[in-house]
Amino acid sequence: MNNTWPLLIILIISIFTKNNLLAAAAGVVLILDLMNLHQFYSLLERRGIEAGILFLSIALLIPFATGRVTIQDMFKTFSSTAGLFSIIGGLLGAYLNAQGVQFISNKPEIMPGILLGVVISVAFFGGVSVGPIMAAGITALLLSLIGN
């Protein structure tokens, strides 16, 4: 029951701040916990991020399938300022996400701070709850800049 309290608190805060994705995630983990389905924890911990990235990637590729992004658009990426910055953004984002995954794996105790930051951002600044891995990467970068 002690493991249930943090999940319940996260669920309540997420509902209160209208962070539906985090509320759904907390609800699923809470149900797994209450139903003693702990055997799924390691699978979800190992493969959950991959599954999330898979579905996010599918959503990002739909404009190619619908024709909203064409082969000409792809070539324009290499010749426009916005396109070149998008490549740099992709490089930085992927690097920081990799740092975030590694950081969370090595220091899972950092998650309450990251979740609090995400909840505050969603509730008050129009943030989107897809950023905990990036937030962990930024945290790792900031800590490395100050020598921690």
C-alpha cells in the first residue's frame, strides 16, 4: 500500500491540473499495482518508452502518408533556414532524449522533480506532457554544466 500513495497523489494532481496523459499513465500503473500485476513492471519499464516513441513516430509520419508532406518538402528542408534549424533541433533533441533515458535509468529518484515540472508546465504554461524524457536530458545537461 505504501507504493500506492505516490501514484495516487500523482493521479489526483494530474486530474486537478488537467494533465490527461499523466493521469492515464498513473491510473494504469495504479491499477497494475492494486491488482498485484507486478510481473508487468519490468516489461513496461524496459519497453514502455519504446512503445511510446513508436506511437509518437507513427503519428509524426501520417502527414507523409496523407500527402501533406511531399518529397519536395523534404528537399526544401535542406535549403531553407527553418529546415536547417529543424535538422539542428532534431539532432539536439535526439541527443538530449538519449541523455534523459540514461539519466532516468541511473537516477530514477529524479522523477518526482521532473513530473512536478511537467505538471506545472501543463497546468500553467500550456505545456504538453510528452516531455519528461527531454526534461531529464535537460536536467542531465544542466547538472553536467555545473560539474555534478
